[in-house]
Amino acid sequence: MSEEDFTKLYRYFDTRFSEVEKQFEKVHDENSKTLNAVDAYAKRAETYMQEMLALAHKVDRLEQWIMKVAEATGVKLTA
């Protein structure tokens, strides 16, 4: 292999590796965007679940209060 052939081969591989690196960077950026979107969704889902738990606790307290009031006033509640 002559030095000129080697230089051509080197340039070819250098160009190809540069293209591959650009593609990897693009894929990395797309993956980062996807992961950020998933993280944001997970945070919203967690917040929603916490709000639902708080709401369920509040409803339970109100039901207990209603039962106590009904018992104290002699009102029969049906399910």
C-alpha cells in the first residue's frame, strides 16, 4: 500500500467516523429529549397521585364526620 493510498484510506475513515459521531450525537440528543419528557410525565403523575391520596383522606374524614352527625341526631343513613 502506497503512502497516497494510505492517506486516502485515512481521509475516508476520518470522514466516516465523523459522520458516525454526528449520528451518535443526534441519537443522544433525541434520547435526552425523550428521557426529559418521561421524567416530566412521571413528576406530574406523582403529583397527581399525591393529590388523589390527599383528596381521598379528606373524603374519608368528611364521611366519618357525617356518620357521627347522623348518629348524634338519630338520622339513619343508607348506603
